[in-house]
Amino acid sequence: MRSHNMNFQEKLLDSFIAFEQDIDLLNPIHKYRKDALKRFEDLGFPSKKDESWKYTSLKPLVQKDYNLYPKSNIHIELKDVKKYFLNDIDSFKIVFIDGVYSPFLSKTTHDGVDICVLSAALSKDKYKKRIKKYFNKVVPSSESLASLNTSYTKEGAYVYIPESISPEDPVQIMHFSTGNQNSIWLQPRNLIIADKGSKVEIIERHQSLKDHSVVTNSLTEIYAEKNAFIDYYKIQNDLNTSCLIDNTFISQERDSNVSVHTFSFGGKLTRNNLNFYHKGENINSTLKGITILEENQHVDHNTLVYHAQPNCESHQDYKGIFSDRSVGVFNGKIIVDKIAQKTNAFQQNNNILIDNKSKVNTKPQLEIFADDVKCSHGCTVGQLNKEALFYLKTRGIPEKEAKALLTYAFANNVLESVKIPNLKKRINSLIAKKLGVNLGFDL
Amino acid sequence: MAYTEEELKKQLETKEYEYGFYTEIDSETFPVGLNEEVVKAISKKKNEPKWMTDWRLDAYSTWKSMAEPNWHNLKYAKPNFQDISYYSAPKKKPDLKSLDEVDPELLKTFDKLGISLDEQKKLSGVAMDVVVDSVSVATSFKDTLEQKGIIFCSISEAIQNHPELVRKYIGTVVPKKDNYYAALNSAVFSDGSFCYIPKGVKCPMELSTYFRINQAGTGQFERTLVIADKSSYVSYLEGCTAPSRDENQLHAAVVELIALDDAEIKYSTVQNWFPGDKKGKGGVYNFVTKRGVCHERSKISWTQVETGSAVTWKYPSCILKGNHSIGEFYSIAVTNNFQQADTGTKMIHIGKNTKSTIISKGISAGKSQNSYRGLVQISPLAKNARNFSQCDSLLMGNECGAHTFPYIEVQNKTAQIEHEATTSKIGEDQIFYCNQRGIDTEKAIALIVNGFSKEVLNKLPMEFAVEAQKLLEISLEGSVG
């Protein structure tokens, strides 16, 4: 007897023919789609038997059936979604509604920089060379969900920052799902390229507008050329009915600096596969995250930093606060190749459990093949300091606020490196909201 | 001119296994292969009661249905289990009243090890239950122990003389079905040690067993069972060396510790089996399951110095079942040439106010791979659990690897868990500092390595510390003073 699981997997495989009706089969990238589909067919969905999926089960997710082709032409008013954009910033935006690009809400450009959609970049001749150079070049073939995304590559954000250019404002990539149809499976594909000496800030957010079931299997490829500077922020504060599998693959050239901040405050199940690959010397990579969960939410941070070249640095700092049957998973891996001497890799994961129904599973891994390196990791699970709490209470600060203050302080390391003031404010207010307090000031 | 690190490394690589000799003792060895008949034959040979035979057969049928694990970070040729002889015993079991009656060849073996039975008996006060190829041939200090009511004998003797104790406890900590190698061991274990400390007794001496794989091509399947009854204390030592042989030898031991209320067990291991030559040929496969269970207010402390074996797969664990129980794990794992080690511990916190400490030091040299794999699990009912873990790795040379896989699973908010790990090499500035104080590079490295492992070495009983030093010397000669 076939399980439901098989059914959805088969549906994904069978639907590919219908998908092919809709796209340009002569495009050179179509080969990648077909190869990836084959790999997904071989690999299937990951199960708990896979070491990197030990603490997160996709089974309940893929046992259901999903709609792969949501209806297009759904219109939403700006006023309904304005609150999800960063206020006061009239910046470039790429907005998708149920996986379909919304020109009405977006603001794209080809003036100096390219901030547009991937489908446009794929179809136009002038981008051909660049697509050929970058598309699917950093995604390892062993990842089944990444392969699944590649096979259905159609739409997503495309950002290209030419040499020595640095746009003033951050680029916002927004994915809304409207809930006009229940159970949808979205697979956006983003390609971000920062050429030599350029600098860019990007904010990505997935948001459902109604509580309906939606699964997003997103893939983002990021290329930082020599001396490029990329700051990437992921805001995950979705409703409790949506799931997100976020695959991010980052390729860094010499002297580049990439940092990714992940703020996970919501969503039923969130899995972040964040992978850094070093292609040159003197690279700096930063991975930071704050996770605050409640109500059965589940977040799994799965990070990889592959130090393949000498004299590079990586910093990881993930803070988690868990309550009410929520589950936090951290699975960080640092690999230091034989030739990657003088590597400096640092990894930290701190967690606070608010109640006994919540769980933390953490596994900070080091795999080191070079001798002249400085690698360390630290990991803690504990509670707020009772003395500090008592001290604050003696100063007349109520318990709830005192706890919130200490929690703020706990997460502050990560917030400190957020470089966009408006975003910092936004995240501060999200944290305050999460903790149910109004401190009346920003930390 | 002092040694440079390069020279030292070369010296390490060319260092031959000193204890690689082979003692000729008449042995009775079963033909190779494993089937139900062999299991029955082993049981019959040892004149075991029916329940034991059935227990073995049950384990064997489980083992047949299991697959060899491959999740570990090790690469080796899988042993062929039909190519191993499952029983090898010295032909005559000498009735020992004094050392004179011991086979002179055997005595020579101990002389070569530098620890003769005689010396052990007289100087260090260590009672030895000597195991040569699976059957114990010499025991000492039995009388002293008997007066206290302590039972310290081979497990086959225990099955004959104390079946009620063995039957009650065997397989309770490491069940037959626990894992592939534990199931294999349960089916075919040839001998091992049994120790029972009665209520309220503090064992007056360190109990010690010498394991030695002697016969070529015989796997050694030891079974150790240590029971510390209420409010008792015992310190148990286990040490091993093996002759230099070319084919891979398999060792799949099972050690079970039971610490009843208020009891304390200290279990120390020094392992120096043949690690293979510098080309990675030969060497012992060491797949060991060690686990202890702690009842109320009891304590189990594992200390290990792992320098030998081509492949080590070993996770001495503590199940902290009772309230206020304590688990400790101190380990030094040294790998050189082509050695591979995947070792660590599991601390399962179940009772309230339980504490565990993990200190693991890994030293990799040559082309070796050294992994720490540990689990700290806090169950939902384990209130106020406390864990501290520290895993440090030292790399010597750029062809070796050090890996850390700590699993931390917490389900109780009152838990306090700390884990930290570092990987580094011996710093040039550290050596420079020593050099400018007139300490040559060789001594400086020795100093640093010594300091690096001191925390664990200090945990070894006095009698064993010397031995441990010696074994460290063999593995990292030139770098340990």
C-alpha cells in the first residue's frame, strides 16, 4: 500500500510535465531542472533517519496534499500589507503574492543595478551570460529539497549589484500568501549577486495573510565576489499555519564579507538550511539568529560553514527562547579543510527554556582537518539569572518586565550587529510583542 | 639543537609498537565461524546453566536480524564475522596457589609489560584477575577480598557460583538488543570479570583486570559486570595491551556497572591495543559498549586513556536514574598514524538534581582522525539537572583531523547545560616562550601536552597514573615527558 507521503512526492514528479507547458524549454537552465528532478526522485523527502533531519520530521507535512499552481491575478491592497514593509523607507521591493510577482506592490529597477524577478532575468538575452555563470553553481546535488526547488525553478527575486556600487537602501523581498486557496506549496528561487567591491542589504520575509496551510520551499543563491559586502536579514514571523523550508547557499570570493541574520518568531515549522562556502582567502562570514517560540512552534537552524581556504573567519551566534511546547533545534557544522590554515571559526548557541513542555536539541559540530586553526564552540541551556531578576525586582521593576529586560539583554548580542536602524526598531518591537510587555523604550 | 615539531612528527610516525610480541601458550581454539552451534558449544564448554544458554541464543537470534551500524565517523573494512574464532582458552587452567605455578611464558609477558604480577602483588596492593585470551588464569588477593564479602572473579565462575546475582543484573544496563556489537557479545562472550561489593563495604584496594588479546585471529568478547550494593565503594581498573599482528582483530566488549543507592563506582581504563603500523596496516577494532546505571545518590565515574586500537568506537555512558546521582566522564584519546577514534559519552538525566561532568581531551597526530561524540539528555522529569562538558582537541601536523559531535537534548526548563569545545595546535608562541626560558622544543611540547591532559590524568588512581604515562609515551613519544 502506498503511503500519502509517496503520493505527494509522486504528485511533484508527475506535475513536472504540466509545469513544462508553462516555461521555455529551450532555456539552457532547463537542463538543471530536469537533472534536479531526477535527483529528487532518487533522494525523496528527507526522513528522521537522515542525520541532519534527526530532530525535525517532515512527515506530517508531506503526508498532506498541496496545490502546486496557485491561481494567479490575486490582488491585494497596499494598505492591507503596508505594515509588513519597513516604514519610512521608499526602497526597492520585490513582492510576490502566492508565488506570483506583483508589479503593483513592487518597485524594481534596471538603472545601475538590477533588482527584478528571476523569470525576467532568465528570459532576456542580456542576462544570459550572468545566469550561465551563476545559476545553480553553489547548490550541492546531495540536498533533496534544494533539488526539488531547482526542478521547479520559475520565479523569485533577482538582484545584481555591479562593481563598486552600493545602493543606499535595503532591498526588500516579500512573499505573501493570501489563503484564497488552501494548502499551497510554493517554491521561490532567488539569485543574489554582488559584484566586486559592491555592497547590498537585503531583507526577506514570508508572510501569510490568512490562517491557511502553506508550505514554502525556498532557495536563495548568494554570490559575493571579491571584496563584496552583503547583509542579509530573514524575518520569520509567520502565522501558526505556515511552514517554511529555507535553503540558502552562499559562495564567497576573496576578501568578501557576508552576514545573515535570521529572526525566527513564528511559523508552525521553520527549517533554515544556511550554507557558506569559501572560495578565497580573507573571507568573513557571520551567522546570527534570535529565535523566540511558543505554541507548538518548531524551528530548526541547520548551518554549515565550509572553510576551504586559509585565513578566513566565521562567527556564529544563535540565541533561543522557548516556551509552551515549542521545539528549538540547532545543528551547526563547521568544516575546516586541510589547506584552510589560520582559520578562525567561532560558534555559539545559547538557549533559555521558559517551561517544561518546551524542548531544545542542539548539536554544534566541528570537523577539523587543519592544525593551525582556532576553532571553538560553546553551547548552553539554562534559565534567566535568579539574582539578576531579584535585583531588578528590588528596584521596583515588576517580574514580567524584569524578565523581558533580561531576555532582551540575552538576545542583544545578536541585535547589536543589525545595521539598519529601522529594522532594529522593528525587531525590538517584535520581541517586546512576543514577550507581552511594553518597556516604553528601545534597547 | 632541540627537536623541531617536524622532526618530532617523523619520530612519532616511525615509532614502532613496543609491546608487539606474541606469547606462545598452548591454546584451545574453536574453528572459525559463527552459528547457533558455536554459541551452544561456548556455553557448554563453560558448563553454563540452561538460562544462560537460552539467553545467549536469544541474543544470537537478535544479532542475526541486526545490521552493522555505520553512522560513526570511521572508515574501516567491515570485519567478517564468519572469519573469526569465537573461543580461545589456555589449554590447562592452572590451579594457582602461588606465582610459581603460573606458566613462565605468561610471567615473561608481564615482565615485558613492565608490570609483573609479583610486583603488582607486593608493591602496589592491586588484586589482579588476569585475563589472557578470554579465560582468567590467575587471581590474587582473593582472601582479603573474601573477608569483606567482596566477590571478584571471572564472570564464568560467577555464573557457576553466584547465578542469582548474575541472572538478576546481567543485561539490565546494556540489553541484549542494545546494539549490534552488544548483541554479538551477549551471544558469544567468552569471559570477563564479575565484581560485587556488598552493602556498606568500601573496597580496600583497587580492583584490576589485565586484558590481553593473545591468539591470532581470535576476537575477544569480554563481559564485565560490576555491582556496587548500597553505600559501597569500588575503584576498578582495566588495562590492555595486545601483540603486534597483521590481520585486524575484533574486540567487542560489554561493561555494565550498577551503582545502587549511595554507592560509588570509579571505573578507569587504559587501552593500548595494537594500533596498526605506520602505514595503517593491522590493528585492533575496538567496539565497546560501556554503560552504568546510577540509583539514588550514587555516583559513577569513567576515566579512560585511549592510545591504542586501529579503530575505536566507544561511549562509556551513565544513566542517572536516581535522584541526586552523579555521572562523570574523563577521557584522553590519542590517535597517531592511521588510527581512528570515535569516542565520547552519554549522560542520560532522569532523576531529580542529577549532575554530570564531561571532560574530553583529544590529541591527533599523523594521519589519524579523532572524534568526540557525546549526548547529554535531560528528560522532562529531571528537575535541576546540571551538566558541564568540555571537549578540547589538540592537532599535531596538518594531515590529521579532530571532530566534535555533541548532542544536547533538553526537555526541562530547570536544566543548566554548558558545553564548550576548542580545537587548536601547540602555539608557536607557547614554544617560543619555553625556548627563551631555556626549555628545548621537545620538552616544551611535552610540557604543553602534559598540561593539556593533566585534568584527566589526575583522575586516574595512583597505581594507574604511571601506566597511563607510559602508554602516552608510546603513542606520542618525544612529546610527553
